[in-house]
Amino acid sequence: MSTHVFTADLRFHPLRDSATMLRRNLKRMLRYPSMTLTLIGMPVVFLLLFVYVFGGTLGAGLGGASAGRAEYVNYVAPAIILMTVTATVQGTAISIAMDMTEGIIARFRTMHIARVSVLTGHVVGSVIQAMIGLAIVIGVALLVGFRPVAGLGAWLATAGFLVVVTFALVWLSVALGQVSKSVETASNLPMPLILLPFLGSGFVPTDSMPAGLRWFAEHQPFTPIIETLRGLLMAQPLGNDVWIALAWCVVIMLGGYVWSKRLFNREYSR
């Protein structure tokens, strides 16, 4: 009888352990709200900058002289929404690097917990943090004039699509956090994810770009993601953009997951 109980106690419980790690990450988010506010603040600043400083000029180029700022805020909002996700995953890389450099991972190795739960807690916690940030940023966008025409079904599709995008980018960021040798490096490695919307269709149409930059903008992953968000929110035809975007998400997610798992198992084997 006692042997059976002892053996049962040694079993791993991935779901229970993952829930514990998720609570840990959510408590850390509540304990240090400044990081969350900073990550949300950046896309809000970019939104206000582009709408109120450049919106009149860039909006006129989109819809004629009578359009201006009102036209541009509808155009740029999907890019700002995506930037909210990329800013959040930058925080994920920083959190992972903190765990890796401060010795908490070494303590987890001595505990009877499922290995996968450590990373899963970070991933799910980051997705929740991103959804909170997205709600705030979309609220600010509505206050400054963003007027989506999406119905309930399109909003639900948008939310599901954003979860997929966030999940994919979070796994990539988890890997970037593990390869970082310091927290400073972890804050810099995801920077290309923040810059890519500028080199796509996020802020100006790709047909206004020089030929070489236009080719890159049309073939990088964030352009179909932005166009899918724009199509869902503004009731525009999605075309092939949604399938290209989902394919990119699958590639990024699988690549980030395999890379993250290999790095984490390597750390455990040391």
C-alpha cells in the first residue's frame, strides 16, 4: 500500500505544474506592473504620434485631401495592434532571461515538476498579458477615432487570430530569452519583431515604397498578418492574406517551440 502511494507521488502532473507556473508568472506581472505599463505604453505612443503628427499628411495620401487623419487612424490601427503583441513578447524574452540568469531554473531542476510546465507557464502568462494589453490599446485607438466596421463574428475571428499570432511569437521569444546571456541582451534580441511592421504595410501601402523595399515588405510575415487584421476589422476582402498569415504563424510557432524545447532540455542536462 505504502509503495503504491509513494510511486503515485512521484508521477509528474504537467497540467497542475503548468497552472502553478502560470500563477507564478501572473503574480510577478501584478508585482511589477511597471513592465506591463511600459510595454503597453510604447504602442500607445506610436499610435498618438502617427495619428496626430503624421496622420493628416499620410491619410491624405490614402483617401484624398478630404480624408486626412480620420482615414489614417483606421489604416494604422491594425499595425499598432500587432505592435502591442510584439512589445509583449519582448517582455517574455526579458522574463525568461531573468529566470535563466538569476538561478531560479537551477532550483526548478531540483524540484519534482514537469519540465514543460516552466515554459508553458511563461507562454500562457504572456498570452494573457498580451490580451490585456490589446484591450487597452484598442480602447485608446477607439478614443482617437478608430472606427472598425466589424460585426460580432469578425471581432471573434480577430480575437482568435490575435491569440494565434501571439502564441507563435511568444514561443519564438521564449527561445530568444534562453539564448540571451543577460537581461539587456534579451531586451534587444526581439527588436526586429517591433521594427518589422514599419517595413511592411503597417504604416504606408507597399506600392508607395521603392522596388527593393517593396519586395521585402510584400514577402515578410507581418504584412499578411496586418492585412488580415485590417480585412477583419474593416470588412475588407481577405484574399490569400489570411492563409499566408496562418502559414507564417505555424512556421514561427513550430520553429520557436522546437528551438525553445531543445535549449531548455540542454540546460536541464547540464
